[in-house]
Amino acid sequence: MDVGGTFTDLVAYDGERLKVIKIPSTPGEFHRAVIDAVGRVSDEGEVRIIHGSTVATNALLQRAGERIALITSEGFSDILLIGRQNRPLLYALKIERPKPITEDCFAVPERIDAAGAVVQPLDEAAVAKVVNEIIGREVKHVAVCLLFSFVNPDHENRVGEICRRAGLTVSLSHELLPEFREYERASTTAINASLRPTVEAYLQALEQGLSQTPSNAHGTRSVGFESSRNTTLRIMHSSGGTLSPTQAATHAARLVLSGPAGGILGAAFVAKTAGFEDVITYDMGGTSTDVATILGGQPQWTTSTTIDGLPVALPMFDIHTVGAGGGSIAYVDEGGALRVGPKSAGAVPGPACYDRGGTEPTVTDANLILGRILPDQFLGGAMSIRPDLAETAIALLAKQIGKSVIETALGILRIAEANMEAAIRAVTSRRGHDPRRFTLVSFGGAGGLHACNIATSLDIPRVLIPPYAGVLSALGMVVAPPVAESSKTVVHLGVELDDARLAAEYGQISGRTMETIPYEQTAATEAWADVRFKGQSHEIKIRVMRPGWDEISATFVAAYQAIYGQAPANRDMEIVTLRVRRIGKSAEVKLPTLSSTGYQPVSPIIEHGLVAHATGEKSQASVFTRSDLLKNGPTPGPFLLIDPQATAYIPPNWTATAHDNGSIVAARLA
């Protein structure tokens, strides 16, 4: 299950067949669409539901989480307000700092030093006084982040005990993120404490609804989360693994990129089947677009994500998100310029063409009046849309800027595509990767309508349009392996961290991951290290094949040279943090051959109406299915590729070829 702001997608796999459902989301009560979709598929035998959601993401972006208090060490109560001194916009005359998660910050007398020794005992009477003040402010949730608790958590544990006895829910920094850098640790812990009640309430409503799902008109029986012993619910987290509902609620900050993580795994899966290892993932939905890179078949991940200006220092896929989707609203700004997004029409009221009360022009409306969406084939014909309402909405905007309706619609698409191109540059050329070496994997309900134009602008030679492109994030959750991660900051050990100690520390960290994924269920175990030259403030994350200083030193220098061109000579290095990722065994899903995927020809194959291209020229465009392309062989554009869940537009100067597993590879002509 992938719950987006506009649509909710379900992919069901029974070991032989794939079944797909795509329905509008239900904003405000997103779990209702999940329950509806699950109720449409049979749940005979053992059922495993893997669920990705934007609930945590939206709560963070909208600051809609619960009010919390932060308890930290004396002298550090301003930590969330001060943050770091880096400037995101170097030449901006006025910097607007992101609003912190909370301004209810308290400090308690205590101190543990960098080696873990107690310098000042915890003043428990002061803690009790702070707790009473928190309760007096009617705050029910607390984040606790004390200095050096990642080395010695005794004081932090004791503060947590006092808070829990008073009836407060508590997030402890050393349990969530046992690493140095107190600001990032405090920010992550505060975010977790704020999101936890929201995520918990959502999951409780979802579990209750699933347990009461009635049989529907299709004759399927209730899922029965509570009543069926054979049904389990797992929640996708931001680095590609899954959590139980209880774990997901406790570690709510790990869900902030839950849905997009499924898309990364789905893209890696289909790219591998098509023979591509270095790809850019391009996931355009109704509300936003998510892009990332996969190198050598491996999704890239990071521990330094910033969301809406707030650091979340947990392991996550390295995803860049922009507010550009099919529902992104076009408008004229105060300076008279045409803008698109980030505000979205969402599922309700949705784009004007949905006929649900929306009147503002969107990217979907623009594609519709340009002839790139067939009104009678939207969502496989399951949803009716109206071109006349789309034209009315865009005509009002066209009048404002003195352009024709077609010119305005093309302008809307060009601006939206420019925003998405900037996102792709952020994960490629700005990080030293040449986009011309990659294949663009296009998915999401709206991705195929823009992928070729974006690839043309960035000199990307080919586009992969995988089968089930409209629901690929949900497919990625089906093939997602379980992932367990653990880390430990060791920079304070200094000379004690010899090869023997390194091996022992890795062994201890690895042992913690085995609590989640036992050895017999393990497919791979990866060791990583954050390393830097002494005196530097930031680290490079490297893969460690054998835990020893010589191995780590050589790997680090090579990585440093690859990023910066050369490494400084005669500089000592230091290992800052050790990490272990344990990857479990995943479901073996084989994509069905094209003849059995259910892609039926549009009957009859039609010459579609005039399609307006990027140049403003119009021409007839055929309508094909994947089965048609398999029979046709390499097929030049322009044409529309129709799927039950999505439409792709292949423009002039591009040609597309179908593989027998349903993948379409579009290549740019010289």
C-alpha cells in the first residue's frame, strides 16, 4: 500500500499473479482509502500488508504534530533555537529560519563528559520540578536529549523514568539516535516526539478499520487484522525496511520518507530486470516529485537529511523532493510571473477537470487540454474527467498573462518540468555525477507525461517506463527486504580504537540488528563507517569490507579523492561513527510476460486528436498499449502509451521499444 496526497495505490502478489488497485486518497482520514482498497482484494490464507504513508511527512511539513517539550542539559535549553550557523542562501539579505518543533525547552542540572564519566550527578528534584511545569502547560509528550547520552545513557534513562511515572510519553535521544552532534540529535528526537502521537493515532485507526473491513460487492471477505491470526501489518520506513506498527509509532521520525522509499526499491527492482544499474529515479505523483540515484544497482542513502529546514539524522534513502505534481496549482505571482506549485489541489477538490469543485488550473489540466491525457482512459476508464472544466480554469490564467490557452498550458508544463529538472541536478551534477551516464526511470501517475522532455533538457539518453509505473512505489514495498540498522559514535575512543576494538564494536552493533532480523533470515550484512581527517568538521560515509584501519584508511582516501579531486597528505584520520545494515530476504517477484499482464489494446487503436508539443506545433498522435509496442517493435513518437494507472507521452525525436516483461525503453534520436 502506498498512500499519497492524491491517490492510494495497492499492489497484491500471491506468488504467481499481481493485482493492482488505484483509488483517490481520503485527505483527513487517509486510512479510509487504505481500508477500501484492501477490501477489494481477496485475503485468503496468510496475508502480509506492507504500508507506506505520507502521514508523518505531512505532519512535519505542516507542523501538525502534537505539542511537545524538550528536556536537555543545563546551559543548552536554546539548542533548537540556535541550531547551526550555516546559511542555506548565502547571499540572502534576510534569512528566515525554520520554525523549531517546540519552544517549550527546559534544562536540568547534570553533566556527563565525552568519555562517559559523571561530572555532575543528575538533580532529580529539578527534574521533578520541570516535569510539573510541563504538565502545568498541558503538554503530554517529551523529548529528552542530554549531552553525551550516546556514551553513557544513565542520566537520560532516569529522566525518562521520571517523565513516564508522571504520565508523559517520552522519546530518548540515545534510543533513537546514539550519535554525536547534539543539535541534530535533539532535532531528530523532538521531531520523533511530536510525530509519535499522530502516527500512533493513524495506525490505531488503520488497525481498527482493517479488523472491521466487511465483505464487499466483489465477494471478498474481511481482512481481519485483529481477528485473523494469519494477517500482519508492516510499515515501510525511510531507508527501505519495515517496522511493526508499535515500532513505527515509537520511532515515528523514521517514517518521514516512508512512501518515496518504496518507489526507490521499486525502481531498483525494475531497472535490474531491464539491465540498468546506474539510474535516476523520477517519481511524479499528484502532489510532489521525488528523485534519487541508484549506483551499481544500490540505492544511495544518507544520515544528513533536512526536511523543511529541520535536520533528521536517521538513515534514509537520499531523496530530493520538490512540490511539483499533477495537482500542482499554476498562478501568477506578485511580479506578474507564471508559477507552478508547491501548493497542490490534492485529491479534494483536485484539479478542475476532476469535477469535484476545484477551479484552479493544475498540471493535470494542462496535460489534458494539450491532448496528452485521454478523458475516457483516465485510471483505465475508472474515473471520468472533463476537458471543458480544465480549459475554463486555464483560460482565466491565460487572460491574466495575455497568452492563448495552449500557450499557457505549455508554459505550465515547462515551469513544472524546470522545477523537476533542478531536483535531478541536485542529486546528479551537483554531486559529481554526469546525468548522461544514467537512465531515467519514470514512474508515478504523472511521471510518464514529462519524462522524455526532462531527459531531453538534461541530455539523459534514455527513459525506462516500467510496467505498473503508476503504482511502482507499492510494487517496491512488495519486493522490499526487511532492513535493520544500528550505529554507534566511537570518536571518543581515540587510540583505544585499534583493529581488535573495531571488530568488537562492529560485533556489538551487528548483534543489535540481529534482534530484528535473525541470522537465518539474513541475506546480507553491510558494515559502514563515517570517517574524516582530524580537524575536519564533517565525515564521509564509506562501506567497510573488513573492519581494520588499513582497509578503512585506503577506502576513505579513495572516496575523498573521488569527491574532492585530491586528499591532503600526511594527515591523520579518525573514525567517527560505525554503522551496520542487516538486510533480510525479500519476496521473489517475477514480472509476468507482457501477454499475461492484462494490458489490453485500446479498442480500436485510434489516431488521437492533435497533441501540442514543446515547440507549440500540433500533430496527430496514435494511442498504443505495451502489447501494441511489443508487436510493432521500435516505434517513433509522437504517441501516447496507455496503462490502466498512468499515461506516458513519447514526443517527436524519441523512439520506444517494448520488452517482453512489459518495460518500455524510450531512446532519444540523434
